[in-house]
Amino acid sequence: MGEGYNTKEYSYRIQGYQEAFKIEQRKRKRQKNLFQILASNDGGRAIIYLPNKVRQARELHQEKEDAKEADIARKAEDKVRRKLAKDDKQRIKEMTKASKATKKKHQLDAEGEKKRAADEAHYAREFNKQLKEESKLMQQKQKAKTVVFTIPEEPSAEQECEGEDGVVKATSGRPQRMRNPPKWHDDSVVVIE
């Protein structure tokens, strides 16, 4: 033994190695032999290996292999099914998102169309109002273009006397002289269109 080591350290090392060996043996548990399986079914009695027993052992072994393969296939199917379900869920989520976006777009388009229609109605009202105002102005201009000539007649003696003696109250409250045109002008209005 080495100079720096004592027996206690070696015993701990050996004990650690033994534990590691036991753990490794548990991990690598080997499969039982076909005939050991049959022997365990018979309760540990002596077995005569007849062709019938060999066939039975092979069938048991095949059943175990089939069960393992079925388990592996089932796990693979479950994995594929879970993946498909996840893909379906993702696709449904994307479709829902797309339909919400489309719905929102249609809603915004409808709101925009509504606003456009309201704007068009507003512009139409404004245009009609402007047309009415322009037609009124045109009528007023046409009235202004109408020339009114008055042809004065020679006043008679009676008409000159009736004239300007009256007093009229103005809006200011002060008495003012009445400014009425002479009556002989009433009959002489001529309108030209």
C-alpha cells in the first residue's frame, strides 16, 4: 500500500465501488431465459423440455415481444396524435385570428363606407344649399337689371297744393317733415324686363 493512504480510505473506496456496481447491475437487469420463465410458472419444480414446452416458451416469448412492439407502436401513435392535435389547435388558432382580422377589416370598411356616405350626403347638402344661394343671387341680379323708368307728368294745380305740409314721426322720436313723393308720380311707373 501507498505511504499517504490508510486502510480507512481504501475501505471507503471499495465500498463506493461496490455500491456503483450494484446500481449498474440494477440498471442492466437482463432478461430471463425462456426456460426460466416456464420454471417460474411451475413453481420451481423440475421441467422436462418436451417439444410442447419449447413451443409454449417460444409463444410466451413471442407474446412478450408483440406486447413490447404494440407498446412502442401505441406510444408512437400517441405521439403522432398529440402532434396532430397540437397542429390542429395551432391551425384553429390561426384561422380564428385570421377571421377576427377579416371581421375587423370588414367592420372598419363598413365604418369607412358609412363615413364616406355621410360625407357625400353632407357635400350634397352643401352643394344644394350653394345652388339655392346662387339661384337667389341670380334672381336678385335679374331683378336689379330690371330698369324702372318713371316719366314725370306735368303736375296739375291741385297736385302741387297737396304736397308737403304733413309731419311724420321718425324712429328717433323727433318730429320730422314728411317726405312723400308727389302723387302725380304714381301713375307714371314703367317696368322694362
